[in-house]
Amino acid sequence: MSPILSFEDLKSQVAEGEIDTVLVCFVDMQGRLMGKRFHAGHFVAGAWEETHCCNYLLATDLEMGTPDGYASTSWERGYGDYVMKPDLATLRPVPWLDGTVMVLCDVLDHHTHEDVPHSPRAILKRQVARLADMGFDAMCATELEFFLFEKSFEEISKGGFRDLTPISGYNEDYHILQTTKEEYVMRPIRNHLWNAGLPIENSKGEAEAGQEELNIKYAAAMDTAAFHTIAKHAVKEIAWQQGHAASFLPKWHHEKVGSSSHVHQSLWKDGKPAFVDADDKLGMSALMKNYMAGLLKYAPDYTYFMAPYINSYKRFMKGTFAPTRIIWSVDNRTAGFRLCGEGTKAIRVECRIPGSDMNPYLAIAGMLAAGIAGIEEALELQPPTTGDVYKGDTGMIPGNLQAARDALHGSAMLRAAMGDDVIDHYTRAAEVEIEEFERVVTDWEIARGFERA
């Protein structure tokens, strides 16, 4: 990533009093930004080299609990430190926060100063490096879908997360009038992120009341994951600044359409698209066919990385534009994998399985690993499916988190690509989520059985 703010420029702006805060962040298992706020003077004086954090931060859950069962850290081992090593190539302004810049960090072992292998950034770096050794660069783009609500995070929380009211009253898919009413939220999101160096393309209304989509131009895989993470964080902060809540929960109501995060991907070689073959009927190179065959064969293995929570699987419903089957088709939004840009230099594959709750580092890493396996195994791509892909019951996406956990745990491909320790770590993360859900009594159970059971 080319820095949009050099370290020398930062030092100059700090000296002139323009910058006083540096957000020193890393990406956790859940895809959130974690870290510290440094006084900018202290950062440029020496903290730019490294700082530290507790190692439980890569063995926790959404509630910041300390569940047992992780090999990397535990109460018995005492919860020690990791090193946060700022990557100065990621230094950028944070225009929606006064006098603030941000830098992303690698997470390193405190003793060896090697990458912590289950750090999301390290996991994706490993797959990008594998492709580089093969002579390829991975180019990706993600679509961020989310809901805006009338009330703020604080109001919704105090109300027990009930009576949720979206910011609009009707399906606003591509709707200019309704999205004009939301421009006081969406315009600063687009503009601030653009000024932070993210190649924002557009925003639009999505296919439900209060649902938005933000699109960012394709980039190298590591950059794309960073753009996605920063944008998701910014959407929440900027919406909060305007008095609203923004939610990336994939399915906030069973009668509403869910939120996805489609991932577009292609491989390039020597600065040119490697998925293109002008002589092929669809414009697909043999390499692309192998890659896509790998995506399809191993989709169950990496589904956990695309759908990491109980709620993630509520989104996979027929007739909602969310896929239910691991099938590919040409420009068909009912399939789990859609061929886009047929017959052009922009030909690519869109994976429609990931939900808005995915960690982009993990999801993209899982896809790249599967694509590499497809190339290495010279897998044959079956012909595309046509028509309504919802009709049929073969090649189903894992139907719940337990099934995805089992597929992840048993994946020889991912164990070879990422390491046993990494797969065991995230298998445990899935188990923690299941255990927490199973011990809670839900509103549905009470309403269903309170009188009639």
C-alpha cells in the first residue's frame, strides 16, 4: 500500500500542531479495530517503532470475554503481551476525527518478534505470499451492506434492542429520493473515507428499508481488507456522530432482507489480468477455471470465515438474493458464485456467500487458499448452472455454525495452507460462539412456549 501520509509529513504536522492523536490499531478476530490512542508527539518520538497489547485480544469474543480452550493463551499461561508493530505504509488521516491519524499494525510474538500466526493480517499475508511465489497478485473488492436506524446505539441498547426502526420506511434499492433523505449520513461517509485515502466508488440504497451499500474500488488483497475494515469502522462512528446506529448484523429481523458483503476477486500477473482469455466462450482463462473450481470444491471448508456467527446463517434464505447453494452461474444473483464481466478484461468471480459480519482478512484468505488449491490440483470447472439456482437441494452451503465449524476443523486443505494451530484456534472460536448461544434463553422460546408449552 502506498502511504497517503508519509512519516515525515506526520512529523511536520505534529510539530505545527495540526495532528495531536494517532490511532495505533490492529485487526482482531472479529474484524474490529483494536488498539490505543497515542499523543502524536510521543508516537513520532519513538512509539512508531512498537507498542504492546494483551494477548487475550486474539482469543476473545464479541463480548471481550476470556473463554478457555485456546492453545495460544489462557489463565494458566497468565495472559502476556503481544507486540503491535506499526506498518507506516498504512498511515492515513482520519478526517471525521479532529487532529487524528491512523496506522495499522502487525501483531508479533513478544519474544520472537515473528507474526502471531492466528492474527488475521498474518493469515492473509501468508496466502498473498503463496500467490506471489507462483507469480500472481490477488486483486479484490468488497461490497459493504448495512442498516441505518432512526435511533442511536445508546437509545437502542437501553431499549433492549427491541422496536428497531430503520431510517427509512420502504425498500430503497437504487432509490434516489429516499437516499437523498439520508445524505446527511452517507455523504460524510463517502467524503471522509475518500479523504482518508480509500478509493470510494459510490453508495446506494439496498433492497430493504434503511439498508445501504458502500462500494470501494478493487485493489490488492491486503489493501482491500484494510479498506473494508476502516470503512466499516468509519460507518459506525460517522453514523453515531449523526445520532444514528449503523448495524452490520447480517439478519436483524426474520422478515427483512439480510446484509451481505460480496467479494470480487481475480488474479493478475505482471500487471495484467490473468483470468482473461479472449478465445474462450466466456472469456475465462484456464487459470481462472482452475481457481473457481477450487473456490467451489472447498467452499464448505472456509464458510466459517465468511459466516462466523449464529446469526450469519439466518441470512441464507431463498428469494432474498442471499445464496443457499455452492454453485456458479453467469451474471446470476441467485448463485453462490457469480461470473462478472463476461467476455471483458474485467472478468472476475463474485462470491456472494459472505455476510456483512465477515472479517475480510479471514474471508479473503480462505478464498485465496481455495483458489490456490484449485490451481495446484488442476481442478476442472463444471459448466455453469442456469435459471433459478434456488431450485435444487445439492451443493448446499453449510446450514448453521456447527456445520461450518465441523467443515473448518476437518479441512486438510486449510490446515496445509494456514497451519494446524490457526485452524484449531478458529475452530475454538466457533465453538465459543455456539456454547454462548446454547446457554441463553431467547425471546423466541419465551413467546412460543410461555403459555402453550
